[in-house]
Amino acid sequence: MADQLQISFDPLNKLVSNRSIPCIGIFGRKNCGKSSLVNILSGRNVAEVAATSGTTKEPSKHHVFIETIGDIVLFDTSGIDDYGDAGEKRVLMTLEILKVIDFAVLVITGNLFAEPEKKLVRDFQEYSIPFVVVHNKSDIHELAAITRGQVELAYQTKMIEFICSENADTAELISVFKEMIPESAFLTKSILGDVIARNELVLLAVPDKINAREGQLTSSQIEITRDLVENYCLTLFIRQKDLPARLENISPFPKLAILPTSSFKQAENILPKEMHLTTYGIVMARYKGDFKKYIEDTPKLSSLKDGDKVLIMQAATDNTSPEYKEQDELQTLINNFSGKKLDYTIVHIFDKPFINYRQFNFAIICGSFLLTKNQVTGTLKPLVELNVPVSSFDMVNAYTRGIFLRAISPFI
């Protein structure tokens, strides 16, 4: 079996690098010089430029090496002020880039910073993306002191005067990149690539009836599988009921088994003690959230007292989705576990409600699978700053079921 599985895989048995390449999005109105800036940073003409506006029809990706930073990926985008049916679709494609970038550059000209720019900045903030504003074509219109002052004060960022020309001085811009690109951008974006080596086998246990409602695997199962394949790992889906019988015939011995939380306890009793076990939820909590903080804070559930306030932050909007139902399941899990009378407050994270976070004794985020890592970090940041314990649904689910320590052990 092992020989058959390994035919299409690289035979090198080494861990995938835990370094990642930062992704930077270049945004702005049509004809503001976004593609020219990409070419200057690249040191070659990789993006199409023209005197007429609207040359860039859809986002394009360019790999660039900057000596003081290293490898980066630049995304050139279409204008945020595009219009008409086709233009609006191009704007939507541009906004999709926000889900994958670590840092943003907003290019403006002629001191024009109006509603399109302000809306884009709100999007940056919603995704917790740090950004810098570049005033291009400053040889035609200089950056006004009042524009710089208003933008830097309102958004607590930096504004750089720039001229896209053959001999452009990029020193200040690159210095700002180096200063403002978050350290997390350089860390692995792989889900399990830093834990599983090439050609090591991972068992993916699925229910005996796979998601009967939709007849397919869950999104997290698909995403984890894709990540393992991209990292040259061996994957084997196996029904839960077949685990004991099949395990003795599997070679190589699995490095890790990933199970649904609901069946973990049963599997723990029948699988070898030396096998690393975890749940799909724990894997995604580690990938999407501050796993170290979750591990530290989740056990504080045991210290909650009668009358303590618990904040549940919901990311899902579809009230028929499994993620939306997590908010009700959480209350049942915690009440049964703690035996305390707790006061729950439920909010949707995108409603931006004004909340006094100091009043809460614990906070939990639901549906974090639907968010980017930046969004999860940004949502929890005000609570972390106030030392309010935070966790995710999946971590709380594991803790209240008594499987927390075994499920996190592969990662600590």
C-alpha cells in the first residue's frame, strides 16, 4: 500500500519550510500607477501598463525578490473606481484579494482621498490588514501637507510621496514595507506542513455516513486534505467504524489521525497510545487563530462562577449553517460542564457593536473557519488587550468533552 501511495510523491523525507512568502496587494483608482509601481518593485516589466486607464482587467500575481526583505508576492489589481456591470465585477475580484494578502499599498494621485479610498480602508480594517498610502505622480501634483496630516491622523498609518519613473527611489517605500509587514506574514501558511513530513501518512477519519445532508466532505476536511497533498504527505480517508480493523494493515504507520470531535473519545480508547490524535476543529483552530493563547486560556473555563459573563462572537450569517448553530451548542456544552448559571451575550462580529469588553469573564469566537486569520486576530485583539480569556468553539468543544490535552498534544 505504501509503495502505491508514494508513486506520485517526492521521495525526500523532510519537513516543509516553516517560512512563508508575504503577500502584498497594490490598490487604487484606475490609471494611478499601480502596475507601474509593481514593475518598479519587480525591477522588470511584469505588469502591463498603458496611457489609457483600465488596462488591468483582473488581479495578477507577481513573485518579487527585495534584498532587504526577501521573496514577496505582489498582487496588481484593477481600479477601485471601475463602473458598469463589467467594472463592478472587476472591483469584486479586486476585493477578493483581501482574503489572501498580509499587507496593502493604497496608491492615490492629486491628493484625492475620497469615498472609494475610504471604503477600501474600511475593508482593510475589517480584514485587519496593515496598509500604507502612496501618493504617486508627485512630479505633477505634490503631496499636500493637509492631505498627509488628515490621512495619517485618521488612519494611524504612513503616507509616502512617490514618482513612478525609471530611476524611482524606492528606499523609503521598501523601508516602510520592512517595518510594517507583520511578522506573521513570514510564518508558514500551511495548515499542517510544519508538523507532517513528506511521505508521512495521515489518517482522516470520516463518519460512517459522510455528511448525509449534502453528500460530501466538510469544507475543513477538504482544505486539510488539499494542504497535505500540496506538502507531499500521504492521506488516507477511512470510515470511523473501520479504524480498528484496518489499522494493523496500514503501512507506513500513521503519523497522525484526525477525527471528528464527536467520535474522538471512542477512537481514543481503541487506537494505540503512541499514535498522535487530534480533531478537525483543533487543526483549524490552530491554523486560523492564536493557538498558543487558546491553549493558555481555554482551561480558564473551569474557573467561571455563577453570574460570570460569557461573550459569544458569531461569524456565520446563515442561521441554517452548522457554524451558526455553534452558538447554541456552546451554551449547552459550557452549562453541562461547569454547572454554573452564566450570563451569555451573543453578537455578530461584522455588526461592529459598541461593547464594553471589560465586563466579560470569557469570550469565544464561533464560525472562525469562515474568517481569515487576520480577521480572527482583529476580532479578538481588544479582548486580549484587556486580558479577557479567549477561545474558539472547537477548543471549548474539545475541553468540555474531556479530550483537550490529547487533541492538542501533536502540536505542543
